[in-house]
Amino acid sequence: MRSTPALDLELDHQLCFALYDASRAVIRAYGPLLSDLGLTYPQYITMLVLWEAPDAVPVGSIGARLHLSSSTLTPLLKRLESLDLVKRDRDPDDERRVLVSLTTAGVQMRDRASTIPCQIAPQLGLDLAEEERLRDTLHQVTRALDGNLPPV
């Protein structure tokens, strides 16, 4: 409960700003590690989705998983393709769908990227249990908001 209405509009009392600020700080922390791979943060999380998948992934599934629109995802995938990390092909069963798969270089990059989570963890200032609780809480917030917001 807030003590006065004036506190309601103070920046440091805003949960939205704390989330925004933390997100920016985390992405900045990833920057030097990802630059060694030649990736941006959006490219990295796209690669994470592809590394999890046993087969080619439809572009729409990648967008849904990352909460990215196709207008954001398409240039990102084109860039990954120009880096020879992924390839895009029409689905032979449905020409309207584009499937994304890893190239040999994309598969090999997974090994190089495997140390990134261990390098980021100490920078967070959290022990493993705190990190897991925070991650679970943030997933809970996302699910609650997604369930209460109109589709985009």
C-alpha cells in the first residue's frame, strides 16, 4: 500500500521502470560476450530457440516463442542467414510457411555459446536459488499480463 498518491508517479516506485532498467542492464552485460560470437542479443535468443529444436522451426513458431513480430524477425533471420548460421526454406508441405534450420556453423556456434550463462550468472549478484525464483516470478508476471492483454 502506498502512503500518498504522489508516490504513485515517482519513477523509482514504478515496477515497470525497474523491469525496464533491469532488462537493459542484463542485455548490456551480454553485449561483450555476444560480440565475441558476432551476435546481437535478439540474434542470440533466436539462436537459443533454434538450438533447442531437433528440426527446422517455422518462422511463426520462433516469433511466438520470442514474442517478436514477423516484421522484426524477418530482417533478423536474414542477417543470421548472411552470417551462414541459419538457412530458410519453404515448407514442402505448405509453401506459405518458411522453416528455419541451423547450418553447420550455426550448430558449431552452440558450443562456443555454451559458456555464456555461466559468465553472466556472477554478474547478476544473485545466488542460484534467487536467480531461479526471480526467473519464475518474471515468467509468472508475463503469463498474467499476456492473459489479460488484448492480442497485438
